[in-house]
Amino acid sequence: MGSSQYDLTGQKALPPPESLFERCHWLYALCREYLFRDHTPEITNALFPTGTPADGTRILELGCGPGLYACRFAKEYPQITATGIDLSKRLIQRARERASNLRLHNCTFIEGDAQALKELPHSVDAVIVSRLFLIVPDKEAVLAEIFRVLRPGGRCFIAEPTSGFRTRLPLGAMWLLARLTTSPVAKYREPQQAEVMPSADFVELVRTPSWASVDVHYDDWYQYAICQKSELQAEQPSRSTS
Ligand SMILES: C[S@@+](CC[C@H](N)C(=O)[O-])C[C@H]1O[C@@H](n2cnc3c(N)ncnc32)[C@H](O)[C@@H]1O
């Protein structure tokens, strides 16, 4: 059934505000490629501590943007499957083009909300989340979803920036570009200023689910957490769809 253009009071419902990542997808993809820290070595150590992932390993990149990590790991390890999920249709399109240019057959990209993931056919072995929490409104919901979709013993890697200046710069540039190129200026769902998460808040947030272990590390510009679910963790019950 298609969604109604009227709300429950009979008023014409406003469309949801556009995303800056949708409007300025190419600018974000450029920043991701050339400006931001690449955590590939840290993610490899965190998610594949034995050095090589087992055949059939399933990884998920949430808020994947242009799909840097999903493509990189799918290319490096042809025996795994990688899935990237993002709200932005255009960034998903870019990610698919990247996978296609690299001739990857083990990497797919899906439009979706990390706060309420659709049922996945299988639980996943590892989740990568980079620079998502500074944008997403319901951070606890994202963590609950990560915990839910991971298999017992599964791991996740979560990286968040700690440098206010380097975080505000790209978002500020996207706001400026959007203002200069839309008339009248549209409303965007992202905050005008990206606030970095204080370390204590980050630690408290990543510890919300009942992980078996959580390791938090810091480098020049980022805080990152490696969380592992207990091997004995009971499978999570499926969410009701009603
Ligand atoms: C700051 S970018 C990070 C992109 C990528 N992970 C990286 O490391 O560059 C945030 C991304 O999250 C996406 N996003 C925002 N809210 C989301 C949500 N609720 N579910 C999925 N993706 C979301 C945006 O479209 C954008 O691509």
C-alpha cells in the first residue's frame, strides 16, 4: 500500500526533509576519498584477528556512504560477502558503481535505515560503522540493531571523529554548497554543526548492549570501539512486524 500524502489529522503531510548527503553526495564522496582517515588496518585487526576471514564470512557496513570499506574488504577477501546500507539513494548508487568498477560480485548495497534494519536472511559476522553516530538521531537504536543482527561471537568496529574542526568542515561545506545551489533554500535533516561526541559519552553509548567485551582506542582524530558479542549469546528474537 502506498503511503498517504495526508497525515492522521487530514492535513497535507510535509515530505521528510532532504538529506545533505543526498544533495551533496559527490562532495561527501570526495571528502571520504581524500580527507578522512582510512581505518582499514585497524578494522582488519579488529574484525579478523586471525588474519584471514573464514570462507562465507558476512560483513555489514552501516551508513556506508560511498562504500569504501565494504568494497575494500570484498576486494581483499573474495571469500567473504559484504553488504553496505545507507539512507542516501545517491550514495548507494555511487557505492554500487564503485563495486561494479572493481568487478566485485561479493558486494551489495541497499538503501535502508540503520536505526531500523529490515530482517536479514542470516546473522552477520562483523559490522563496520564509521562516522555515523555524529549524524544519526537515535544512536541507541543503531547499537541495538547492530547487536541484534550480529551472530553470537560476532564483532563490530565503530569509529567516531574527535576533532571538532575536521568534523565541522565537511558538513559546513555541504551546507554552503546546498545553500548556494537551491532556491529557495531547502530544509535539510542534518544539524548545522556536527558535534563530536565526548569520550565519556562515546564509551557509555558503545557499552549500551550486553557485549562480552568492549575495547576503546584513540588515535589522532578518532575514537574507536571494538565490541564482541558473547559466543553463548542466545539468538535475538525476530522483531514483530505488526
Ligand atoms: C558522515 S557519513 C559517513 C559515511 C561513511 N561511513 C564514511 O566513513 O565516510 C554518514 C552517512 O550515514 C548515512 N546515514 C545517515 N543516517 C542514516 C541512517 N539512519 N541509516 C543509514 N544511513 C544513514 C548518510 O547518508 C551518510 O552516508
